[in-house]
Amino acid sequence: MNTLVRENRDADRAQNEQFVAPSASVVEAGDGYTLEVEMPGVNKEGLEISIENNELTIRERRSLPTVEGTLIHRESRPENYRRTFELDPSIDADKINAKIDQGVVTLTLPKAEHVKPRKIAVS
Amino acid sequence: MSLIRYQPLEPMAWPSLERWSNLRDDLNSLFELPFWSSFARQGQLFGGWSPALDLYQDKDNIVAVVELPGMRKEDIEISLHDRTLTISGERKSQTSNGEKAERTERYIGRFRRSITLPTRVDANKISATYRDGILAVTLPKAEEAKPKQIQVTVN
């Protein structure tokens, strides 16, 4: 079960809007995967997660804190985030769950019942 | 010299053409990965995590805005030494036994980030907020660093 969540990076490349691919980590547990995506400055309202053709896309518009004064040094990127992941066929797309906490989106991707290991009793 | 009639290659003759095109896309996309942007920012290959930091200033305050996604408030340390602001902390791994990391781009462990402020600040009045993974540190400027209006009387 190695293939799992592969990125699809070249989709929508022709679009004009620039995006930043957020850092992500994927962990496999026995009955599913956990996908963590770093999106500092994002809250629930700006987040959009969609699944199409077995590809999961996360995009968001960040709401930067309004700070008074003039910017004198900048390292953050002004672009919004977007990243697409290809889902492993074993994932049950209907049961995907997402939460966001302090700028990290955690997606729980459970495996479908029919791919979980099971024992077959011999009669 | 003999002239040979030009024969365009038929797509069928190159069954693996699509693979080359994929390879090219993969190579191009390497440069769009977060690794490269953070590499450019840090200027070093294995320097750990150097969170992006923005500085703002107005006449009374300097504000440092730092991207620190997924921290606990208790794990962030802010210190000031002279004009050097240091933000450090530790992001702890939440992976437990029986789990297998398939891809790890998020940095786990200790980090430390320093920046020299443009003016002196009042160390006793520093305040900070942490929301949506963004730390905002407000540093009031020291009295002697504030711009002053000097009245000149002309006789």
C-alpha cells in the first residue's frame, strides 16, 4: 500500500493566479491516513476542500492579521495556498474528515471497510 | 548531397513520449515545492526551520508577525536582548507507535529565529497574540527612539 497520497502538481497550471503549495505531512495508521497541511493565517471561513476524480484539493484564502504601520521587512508569501493530492484507492472518500487548529489543517482519511485486513474462517 | 523527403514522426512510433513529458513536468514542479522556497529563504540546506517573519512599524510600535502553524501557546518563547528579538520554541511530534510516516515536510523539533529591530524597544511592554498559527508580537518603541518634534523659535 505504497502509492497512497500522491501529489498532482500540474493541474490548473495555466491559470493566472499564483498559489503557494503548503507543506504537508502524511502518516499512515492501521485503518487510514492522516494528512496535515500547514496553512498559517487561515481560519475555517477561508478554507475550501474538494474531492473530484479521486483527487483532493485544498485551497484557501488567508486572512492576514491587520497590523497598523508600514511593512519594513517581509518574508511571508502573499499568495494563497493550494495543493492537490491524489487519493489512494483504498480511501473511503465519503468519510473524510477535516479540522483546522492554529493554522494546521488535519484531514482524516479512513480506509474503506472492504480493504481492511480481515480473517477468513475456514469451515 | 541527396535530398530526403521529410517524414514527420508518427506519435505511434513513440509510445513513451508521454512519459518524457511527465518527467519534464515533474522536474519543473520540483521548483515549486515548499522545499525550494524555504531553501531560498534560509540560505542553508539543513538548517532546520526558519519561520517566515514580517516586520511592521508605525510611530509608536514595531510589530513582528511570524508564521508558526500548529504550535501550542506554551511552547513559544519570546526574548529580547538589546535590539535583538528572538523567537524560539519546540514543535512536538504527534506521531505515535504503529503509525508510519509516508511523507514529512512539516518540521518537528526545536527552532530559533532572531532578528535585529530597527530601533530600541521597551522590553517591559512587549505583548503577543497567537491566532490561526500566526504569532504577532507588539514591541512599543523606547521613548528615546520615538520621533520627536523640536520646536524652534525664530527671533
